[in-house]
Amino acid sequence: MSDDPFAALGKLKFSDAEMRDFETRKAEAAASAPKFGGGVSKLRIEKAGRGGKSVTVLYDFSPAAKPHLDGLLAELRRRLAIGGSRDGERLELQGDQRARLGPEMTALGFKLKGG
């Protein structure tokens, strides 16, 4: 008996039907993913009045996205594993998230300007 806790995983096999079912469920989940209106948003980094800590600010959202800002904030916090808050029509994310935020916003249907 081996001490490798993952040894049994090498023996797992999935049938073609199981894989097709998995791919179908994955595609259905992607199709029902949250919709946030998309459009263009602007990005900037702020430090003023925050004790030297950086905050990534998303602002100037398209009108179609404005009703969905709470859901967008929740999704970004989950995907990036960071804290954040909403201040009116601005989303503030903890830290300098410029590099990580671009691909996530693109995946959610937004185009970022600034940063």
C-alpha cells in the first residue's frame, strides 16, 4: 500500500457518455451565467486618503450595466478572491488589481479603459 493519497485517482476512468453529460452541463451553466449588461467601464488606481493602500476603482459604467453593479461586484470579489465595496456607481476593489481585472471583465462582457 502506497503513502500517496492521490494514487487512487489514477484509476479513475470516465465513459464517453459521462464526459458528454459533463460537457453538456458545463455548457448549460455557462449559458446561464450571470449577465451584467456589458459595455465599457473605466479603471483607475487610488491611494489618497487610504493610508497608502491602493484601491482599484471601476467607474463610468454603461447604462445597461448600472442595474447590475451589486451582482458584478459579488462576481468580481468571488473570481478574484478579494474584498471590495460599492460607492454609488463606483466599484472599489482592494489592492492594485489591474493585471487580473482585465481578463475577468472581458469574460463578463466588458471593455476596460484606463489603468
